Amino acid sequence: MASPASRQIASIVSAFSKKPIGLVTALDPVLGYEACSRIARRALNERRMVADIVLGEGLLTETRLNELLRLEALTRPSRIAMAAATSPKLQPFVVSIISFNA
């Protein structure tokens, strides 16, 4: 059984993951730039949650949307970043980005 604190944290994370417009970028690999920019504009103009618009338009199922907006999915390294970090040709570029951001 989950503790009250962990249930509260899960509730906050769930609410956070549905409201900010910036999270629409997590949907870009699946929905594409055009759809994501349209969703972001609608969310801003209509003061609605991104999740409500995506589900309302039938672009994703609720299960798939929740998978994409899971905290773990949003914070783990992407395949592209991992490939760049392990590619000998791209390592100088990755190192320069890391050095610049440090």
C-alpha cells in the first residue's frame, strides 16, 4: 500500500504532466510538429489542458498519452541522445554541449 506522501506526490506529478503547454514537446515524436503546435496554441487560447485536447481529438488513447507523459519517460535519456553520446563522430559535439551547459 502506498504511503500518503507517495500518493500525494503521484497526484501532483499527474496534475503537472497534464497542464503545462511545454509538455506538448514530449508528444512531438509521436504526433509531429504540426499537430503539437496546433495543440499548444489551442491549449493556450482556450485555457485547456493539453491532455484534454489530445484525447478530445482522438489523437492518442488515454493509456498511450499517460505512457508518454510519465515522469520516467520525460526524464530518461532519449535514444537519440544515447546514440550521440556513444557515436565517435558525435562525441566532440556532445562534449562541447556539456561543457557549454556546465
